Amino acid sequence: MVKSHFKYLPHDIMYMLFKTYCMPLYGCPLWDYSTKTIDKFYVSWRKSIRYILDIPRTTHCALLNEICNDMPIHLQLYLRFTNFFKQLKSSNNALTNTCANLALMGSNSVASSNITIISNYLHIKRFNIINVNKFIYTLMPEFLTKHL
């Protein structure tokens, strides 16, 4: 619907509308990033970007974030998770704080699994997951200085 209603807009505005109205991703910090379902989400995102921006289907997926001038979708999800986890860890609620500490130490939970995936991807220790914004900054400094 975004494309049919706003087909004459520039591509950067079209992407912004798509990201705002079609990609709010509420609840994504609770997703399990180790399942095959997340791969289906990434494929759907790539197909949508190609369709919205009239990019050929044969365009390599590694180029899409550059074309959109945005972070890769998996990094967007990782940042959302780490911000969510940082709020859990700093909660005044004792139960919430205990659950966050258990996940950080390696419980058998989705949060713990996501911490493992993110820390392995960024080559950091599990306990540094709260400070992940600075690690993302070292991965993509040119992007973040333009957009933050």
C-alpha cells in the first residue's frame, strides 16, 4: 500500500515511510534470533526493500543497507534487544533484575540465547552486552556519525 499510494516520492522518503509504517517491530527484543524464522524475516525484509524501491530482484542482499542508507536489519534488531536488555538490567524491580542477571550468566532462555548470538557477532564478552552501542560504533563509525 505504501508503494501504491506514494509511488512518485523519492526512494529515500519511500524507505522512511516503509520503515515507519511497515516495520515498527514492536516486541522484536523478545524474538529468538537463533531460529530459522528470523531468517524468513530477513528474506521478507529484503524482498520488501527491493519491491518498494524498484530494485532488481537480482541485486545482492549485501547492497541493500547501503542503498537504503541504513544499518543492516540484523543490527537494528540487535540494538533494539540490547536497549531492551539494558532497561531490564537497570530495573528497580528485583525479579526483573534477577531474570536479567540469570540471562546474562547463561540461563536456558531466549534472552540468554540472544545475548550469546549478539556477543559472538560483535566479538565481545557477554557481560559487555549492555555497552553494545560503543561496539556497534566501532563497526560502523561512518554510518553512525551521519545518522546519530
